[in-house]
Amino acid sequence: MPKKKRTVTIQDVAKKAKVSVSTVSRVLNGKADVASDTQHRILSVIDDLGYTTNLAARSMRSHKKNLVGLIMPDIAYPFAIEVMKGVNRAIAESEFDLLVYTTGDVRKSGRAWHEQKYVSLLTNSISDGVIIVAPVAGEFNIDAPIVSIDPLASNPNFPAVHATNYQGAMDAMEYLLGLGHKRIGYISGRAELESSNRRLKGYKDALKKAGISLDEKLIASGDYTTETGVSGAQQLLALKNPPTAIFASNDQMAMGVYQVAQEMGLRIPDDLSVIGFDNITESKYLGLTTVDQFISEMGYVATQMLIKLINGEKFESQTYKMQTHLVIRNSCRNCGS
């Protein structure tokens, strides 16, 4: 029976590097009072021995861990990737490291419970604070630094960053209406999120402002995934009187519309105008007209807010509203022209 490999300890590192345990500890904690050659020797020994510190144990000994947590539902989607780009940029400019937790799927059941669990775990043991993206949980009853991106409510009980979703949807609709479209299909986002509800309200209010009666058949339910973009487009384009344009409430679902249009032999924008929301990288290559909500910048701002919270600094407002901007490309055309 093979021997169980012994865990390398800080004492092992100190012995091999011929220094005290306290000197190794100072290097691990980033202290600047260790001579450069000694520091290099200790780091070399750490690499040689494969020593890793126990973050939870370190957190019990130190008030500050210089580590922040990022909790998000699914890191595979473009929205998440853009958020992480902004978070990463802010982390690179700081003294903090980042730990990412994910449930792996926006549609997984029990997400609110998972969010509560992760927030409790991270804030009680190994991190100084947490950024949580598009949370299902409405509040977190914990006395620790938390910042949300795209929160469940407009004004949660913790600092948050979200886009001007209503205005962005209004701008998208007014652009389509200005092109002469009167039958505009809409694919909604996750019903539990404030961002989705605000975009839907912008769609409805723009129609009302233009004097066009709301046709509920032109609204398809989605959840911000490509799959529901496909099902939503199939539903809308199967109508006896189909829409001349479709406003998908995010770019991921707009990609689903493109897929269905191609399968049906419809040309964009000649036969169908399409507009999205997010301005993810892929939308540029599709030529998709969309609403930019500066996702990467939201990640950057949220991280800066969290670091200020951790350091006991104050900021002007609990809620940061990222101003949206309509990006016009070539996926829309004048109706009937």
C-alpha cells in the first residue's frame, strides 16, 4: 500500500530556505521588509516543495485577506465573460486577488439558496467581500461588504450597479418605430430580474407613446439564453401576421433569432430587422444593432465599489447607473423599403 503523501508545512519551507517561520509568513503576506534575495529564495523553495497556504486558516489569523469573491450563475455566457473582463481589470490595479464561484447554469433550481450559501461561505471565511452578478436572492442578511451587478430589485439593501435598462429599451424601440416598423416582436429576459422587467416596460411604453396598441401575441418569453431566443423567434415568426422586426432583450437571444431566420430562409435586414441588448463582442461581427450597457465597465465599477467598502471608504450613491447607448449597425432597415 503506497504511503500517504505528507502535507508540506510552512516549517518545511523555513527549514529548507534557512530562515525563520515568521520570515516566510511575511513573504506570504506580501510584506516589504524582507530582503530581495531572501524573498526570492523563499519563493523558490515554495515552488520546489509545492507549498500552498490555507486561505481559511490565514483568514482566521488576519483581519484582511486581500481576496474578493465573484459569484455568478454561468461563466460560459458572453455577458459573464464581459463582466469578468472588467472585474479582472480592477483586480489587476489593486492589491486583491479574485475567487470565482458559479452554479454553472442560469436555469438551475435552488439558485437563491446557492447564492446565500456562497455569500455566507466567502464572507465568513476566506474573502473580504463579494460581488454577486444577477442574483435571484432579493437580500443577504449578512454584515459584510457586498456589491451586486444587475440586482433583483432597483434599490437593494446593498450597493449595486445596473444599466439604465428602461431608457435603453425605449431607445431601441424608438429607432425601430422611426424606421416605420409597427409590428415589433419582443423576446423577454429572465422574469425574476429587474433588468428584464424594465426592458419590457420600455418596449410597452414606446408602443404606447407611438399610439400603437399592444399585441400580447408579439411578446415571447425568454431567459437570456440562445435557446429561448430560438424558441421565441419560432413562436413570433409562425404568427399569421408575423412581426417585421424583433427586439430581443439581450444579444444572446438575438443570436437565436438569426439562427431561426437563416433556417426559414429570411434575410436580415431585408426580410426581418433585429435588434439586441448588451453589445457583447459577438454582436459586432454579426452586424447586430444593439444597446450597449457597457458590461465590462459595470464589472470594473462594481469591483472598485467593493474595494472602497472593504477599506471603509464612502461613495456618493448606493446605486451606480450605467448609461446605455444605442449602437447602430446593419441589422435593421426601413419597413417596406
